[in-house]
Amino acid sequence: MLSRDELLEGYRMLYGSDFNEQEVDALMEMADANGDGKLSYSEWMMTAVSRDKFLSAEKLEGVFSELDADGD
């Protein structure tokens, strides 16, 4: 599971302070299909899939694991 705080930390790691926190909130709102305030791996996968191409499962799993600081 990814919390909002974990996503914020991931954005900070990638973009430093040059990102809009509202983008993270919009991502959470869009992707959190069950409304529990966290992103499951399946919700992450559905959000990360591009219309033009699919990212490999290994890459998506790796990014999810990197962001999931507490391992839940």
C-alpha cells in the first residue's frame, strides 16, 4: 500500500522541491478506486499503464516497492 506521504516522499526524491503537492492529491483521488486513502498495487498498476504502451511488470513493481517505505 502507498500512502499519500509515501507518494509525496517519492515526488521529493524525483523532483526535489519542484513539484505541485496538488498533483499528488489529484493522483490519489483518481487512482484510489476503493476510497481507503491508500494505493494498492493493483490501483498503482491501473494508474501507471499508458494508453500507448504498457510498462513492464518488473518496472512497475520496482517503483511501487521503492515508494512503499513501510513495506505494507
